[in-house]
Amino acid sequence: MGVLVATVIPLVVIFLSMPLAHAQLPEPENFTVSPADFTVRDAPPLGKPYLIEQKLRIHNGADIERNFLLSVRAPPPENLKPGYEAIPNENWVTFIPAVIPIEGNSDNLVDISFNIPRWENLTNQRWEAWISVTRMAEPGELIEIELVCKVYIETTKDLPPPPSPDNWDLLLPLTIIIILVVGVVGTAFLLARHRRGEKEAGILASSAHSRNSSPWLK
């Protein structure tokens, strides 16, 4: 009888502790992303990164600070919205920052950047991309929770004008020209000065020779 009691009691303790352990697992309702989906119209294939107006808001409902990882993936064909194709390159959508810590019971905003190549065949396109927001597991946790935000991208019908050169692109050639001009003028000035010095030295030598050869000095 004593052996039976000694065996049953630990089992009862384990059984009663199971709900408590389950309650400590991360809960999806403590983590939200908004908006759940959005559309970006007239997105230009600009050929360089630019920020879009839409931002992602991540809410951390846990009592402690958590880290969130953002990435992009192309949706499977069977899950595409009618009229849209999977984005050809996930790297055309990036985030600032891509990993963000958020304090407990608070939220934060993430900027979204597009970098679509300036190619004619990328105009008038309709793409779907899935933004994955993953709450990274803390030490001792076995589960990482992921929420997905769907973004629908509609590119412009025509290519935008070529991007204007940066100030540095204009300043660099101008600086080189100024350096060359200053160098040429400086070199010409030094040569002229040197020649004038040689000429003056020749005049002085000729004058001294004339005085030495004068009969009045003998």
C-alpha cells in the first residue's frame, strides 16, 4: 500500500502541474501586427531604395521585452490573390530595422523600403508578397510565433524619369576641374616666374660684364 501511494502521489503532482506549464508557453494573442494587409499603388521601379508611406506596427503584449524578426517571402501559387503574381525577388522589400526589440506592453513602428530595378518589363505589374514577423524565442522556449502581413504591390505604368545625380556626383567632377585649373595656372605662374628670374639674372650679368670691360675702369 505504501508503495502504491508513493507512486501515485508524484503522478498527481505532475498532472496538476501540466496546466501551469502550458500557461507559460507564449500565446499568440500577446503579439499583433497591423495592418494585416495593404496595397501599394504606383510603386515606381526606381532603381534605388526608397521608403513607402505605409509602416508596420508591432504590438508586444507580453510583460517583458521581446525581439521580433522581419523578412519577406513569395507566397505559394495556390494562396495568391486573383490578379496578382508572387513577387519575383524578395530582396526588393526590406525593413528598417529588420530585427527590433519592443518593451513589454508596448508597440513600435517599422519602416518599409522598396528597391525595384529600373527595368521596362517591371512596369504595370501586380505582385503579392508576404511579410513575416516572427517573435523570436527566448532561452528555454521551444516555440517561435509568426504572423504574416500580406502586401500587394502595383507598379507604375511607365518608367520614372532617370534619377537625378547626387550632389556628390556633381561635386566630384567640378572639384577635379578646379584642381586641374589651379594646377595648370600654378605651373604656368612658376614657369613664368622662373623665366623672368633667368632673364633678370642675364641682364644683371650683362651689365656687370659691360662695366668690367669699360676703359674708364682701367
